[in-house]
Amino acid sequence: MKVKVSVDKDLCTACALCYDEVPEVYEDSGDGIAQVKAEVGGDGAIIEGDLAQRVLEVTEECPSGALVTEVIEE
Ligand code: SF4
């Protein structure tokens, strides 16, 4: 699996779920609002394999729909 990840910061409510669950990809931008880590490529980064599966799961769990995850390859 391959996904393209980003965060809609205007929707994020800083619940911390995504960076608690998938710290390899997401982090606190400083005020609790999530962002995609620069280490993985920032907004628009491509994530593959098991990590992509976990990204997809936390995307469904995000309470505000702020995680934008596009499946590029099943
Ligand atoms: S799970 Fe959603 S609302 Fe919570 S910090 Fe991450 S993007 Fe923001």
C-alpha cells in the first residue's frame, strides 16, 4: 500500500491522537495542531507499507477529519 498524506490544519482540534498513534509520520507543530513530519517529506509525503496501513487507520479515527490521506496504490 502507498498513501499520500497531509493535514488540514484549519480542521485539526489538537486532540493528539495522530501523533500519539503514528509518531513516525505526524507531530505536534507546537500548539497541539498536527503536521506531517519534515523527515518523511512534510505535507504531500508518500508513505508505504505497514506504516501506510496505520496512517489509514488513524485517518479514520481522527475526530475532526483533518487527516487527508489519499490511497495511491492498494
Ligand atoms: S487526530 Fe486529527 S484532530 Fe487529532 S491531532 Fe491529529 S489531525 Fe488533529
